[in-house]
Amino acid sequence: MNQYDLKIIVLACLMLIMTGCRVLDQSTLVRVSSEDKDPGIRSTATEKLTDQPTLAKIAIEDRDPYVQLVAAGKLTDQSLLAKVALESRDTGVRLYAVRKVTDQSVLAKIAVEEQDYDVRANAVEKINDQSLLTKVAIEDKSTYVRSIAIEKIIDIHMLQKVAVEAGDPLVRNVAVEKIAEWRRINEEAIIPDSAVKGMKKDK
């Protein structure tokens, strides 16, 4: 397809969009969204796309961050959102993709494999798996990410593991403090109120 033909297609698409026509040929929109030199036209075509793999490809590969965001905004497939979060050339797009992910296994993949600490941190904030949070608190290379992980750990056995194995003294300290708080709360729960009153009378 030469540039003249593409411009004709672009103009036709824009006319249909401006006149409120919703029935647009997807294959034509794919061509415009990937081949046109104008990011404004690419974003307009992308807004009308429905094919999830195509949207993921645009979110990862387009030269313009706004076009990438438009594509990411239309993604609902969790595995493709993970792919965008891991592979998009723009950090802002990767962060946006992570915020749309709800699948715990997908978030786990991002938390372990993503290179950017800020993207990892956003994934860790949404993770509930105590074992994975423990792994992150002990092994992640970023102090910021480790600190987010330890704050989300509530399992006493996992806290004990972090207190023993973590190389970061700040993370170990938080784990020890949370263990002490857990013991305090549970000791109070074990002693009945009547027994506490009795102890006071004896004094």
C-alpha cells in the first residue's frame, strides 16, 4: 500500500468517525493505527479497535506514548496487560497496565520479572500471596519494593522467615516489630477479661 492510498483510507475513516458511524472495518483500522505517520490519526483509529492482540502490539510498539496509552486503555485481557506491563517501551504505559491487572498470578509475574522498580512496586501493592510477598521482601533488589512487601505480610510464620533471612536490616526490623505486635495482641486475646480483673484485685 502506498502513502496516497493510506491517506485516502485515513480520510475515509475520519469521515465515518466524525459522522458517528460505528461500523468500521477492523482490518482498515489496523493499517491506519500502525502505518500512519500522524500520532493523532493513529490514536483515533486505535480508539475504534477491538482486537486485543492488536491493541497489545500498539501499546508495546507504537512510537508515541499517548497512542500506547489509548491502546492499553482498551485492553481487558489479563495476560496481554502483563505483556504490556513487561515489554512496553514507555514506563508510564507499563505502570498504567499494571494498575489494570487484577489477576494475582499475572501480578506475581510482573513483580518478579519487571526491571523497573516502580512498576514492580505497583504490582506488589496489589498482591495478597504471603509466600510471594515474603520472597520479594527478602530478595528484591530495591529497598522501596522490599518495604512495600514487608508491610503487606501478616502471616506470623512468613514474618519470622523474613526476620531471619532478610539481608536488609530495615526490613528485618519491621518484621521483628510486627512479630512483637502479633504476640502482644494474641496474648491479650488469650487472657480473659475476668482474669485480668482478678489480677488487679490481688494487687
